[in-house]
Amino acid sequence: MIDPTLAGLMNGFLPGPRTAERVPATWTDAPYTRCSLSPLTPTIGAIVEGVDLGGPVDDDVAAELHRALLEWKVLFFRDQDIDGAQQARFAAKWGPLETHPFYGTVTGTEVAAPEVVRLEKDAKVGGFENLWHSDVTWREEPSLGSVLRTIEVPDIGGDTLWADMGAAYDRLTPTMQARIDGMTAVHDWYTNFGLAMDPDERDRLRPQFPAVEHPVVRTHPETGRRTLFVNRAFTQHLVGLDPRESDELLEHLYAQASFPEYQCRWRWRPGDVAFWDNRSTQHYASSDYFPARRVMERITVCGDRPR
Ligand SMILES: [Fe+2]
């Protein structure tokens, strides 16, 4: 039994049961008849079987996958022999595809089509996505989700982890939930990608991509679930707080993604494809495999403005 007087010192990070809900109370369960799902954890991540992403994915299958995405937040598909065009066709079932304005410039990678982000790392490039984040939250409309395809995976290492930010929000104390309710945060690419850019290029892009403000707690546009929507990669500060208070509070909120109880972890094999909901999750690319190479291609679906 932990001395209760230590609870304050541990800032809420007490050991003990840490169970979370998979879906909001308004969710209605329904059977999956066109595919089967094998969950990885109680709340996040499921392997989908019975779907060939290279073949035609009809509307009924797509509807089940969509429901599965909302329910499990990250879907994994094994042994998919697909090329970039098939990957793009699958992703496009969920909406217009996003083009990253400067990922290729910053990393110097060449891609077959503008909607492809090629994540290519080896001993020379090193890792840089090994911090918890949602993709492109510096956009006014961050992406809905991404489809990530393996091109070359190391024999061991290079796992990706995802965290369920709805579970993370639910398990904040009521006091903390009340404190951040209605707060907004500034998100920006300038102190992240911008640092790796040629200054002239950075200045050219700046007017097109100014810093943006998003709610700290986002309501998922489809499930209605509240999710914690600040991340260590792109969130700069909390609006209206002095810098020290903002930093302290953000540190506490960032740390929520680090609980293994809210996470799933995927060990990649050749032929794997992952599809995640960027609105309800954060992810982290483990950078433990150098000098081995790891190459992935990501195609991202446009999202909406967080509310
Ligand atoms: Fe990412």
C-alpha cells in the first residue's frame, strides 16, 4: 500500500489498476462479418484478417474497416503484396489524400507521387520520429489518418507504438479535466521541421503555414469521444498561461501518452500495412535498429479542423 502522502509527490502517476474504455458510452457494438479482428490490447490496436488491400475493397468491407478504425484506432494487415498505387487507392477511400509540403525537402527523399511520404532511415540518417506525436498538428486541419506500408524492415527493432489519447483523457483526474477544458494550444512546424530547413525555404513557407491554435481536448468528429490533443513534437505552448505554467502543464499532459496501458506496439514484418486514426492517437517510432535500414511509405488522408 502506497503512503497516500506520496500521492501528491507522484503527481497522479500512482501504480495500480489502469483500465480504460475502448469506446465512448454512446458506442454500439456490432459484429464484423466481412473481416475478422484480433485485438492486440484491451483498447487499442487490432489485426484485421480476410481483407486484401490490393484487391477491390467494396463499400461494405470499407464500412466495416471504418467502424473498426473508430473502435480500435489502429488496424494492422499482414502479408499485403501491394504497391504504392494500391496503397493510395485504399487510402483514398477515406477522403482526399494529403500532400506534405516539406517532408521531402527536409529529408532529401524522392517519392513516386506527391502524396507519398517516404520514411527512409539508416545509420547515416538516424531516427527522428522517436517522440510521441500526432501527424501534422501544425496544419489547420491535421490529417484524419495514415496508411503506412513496409518497404524494408530491419530483422529486429524499428517497432512503432501508438497511444490511445481518448483513454489518456478519460483517466485524467476530474480536476485536471476541468482545468484544461476550453484551453487552446499553439502548434507549429517552425521549431521542428523548420530547424532542418534552409532558412530561405523556411521563410518562403512561413506565410502559407503560420502557427495554428487547436483545443487541448478535441472531440472526435465521428465518435464524439474527448481526446487529449497536445503532443511533444508540435505543441508550443498553452494560450493564456505564463511560460513556466504552460511548460509544467504540458509536461504533465505529454506524459499521459507514456503509459503502456494506453498503448499498443507493433513489430513490423515484410508485407505489413498499418492504418491509424490520427485524431484519437499518438505514435512513436522506436529508433533502435541502426545501422540497419528501415524504409516505409506513408499515405495520409486529409482531416478536419479540431473542435
Ligand atoms: Fe508520425
